Amino acid sequence: MLLSKKTSIKVSREYANLIGHMCYAASKLWNVCNYERQHYKAAGMGQYPDWYYQKKAHKEDLWYKQLPS
């Protein structure tokens, strides 16, 4: 039974650089939002932050702006 399939793609250096920057921005945004979720009581938030709140709250964040829609 085949559980996974190995694939590889060939990307030009220019696109690889763009993809690398977007992955970096996405990981930083993930870390910011994950930290906020884990420490919401210490941050003085009354409720656990859901996706809708975090999307609205982080729209002006540098990492959010570097990602495409």
C-alpha cells in the first residue's frame, strides 16, 4: 500500500527566492498568532482569540502584508 508519493518540481532561482520569502513571512505570522493564542490570558484578552479576530487584528502586521491574498 502506497502511503505517500515523492514529487519534485523545478523552480527557477527567481521564483525560489520569492517562495522562500513567502514561507518565511507565513512562519513568522503563524508564530505571532500561535503565541497570542497560547498566552491570551497574560495579554489581558477576555476570550480565546479565534480566526476572525486574528485576521482583523493582524491586517496591519508586517508579516501579513508580505503575503499574497
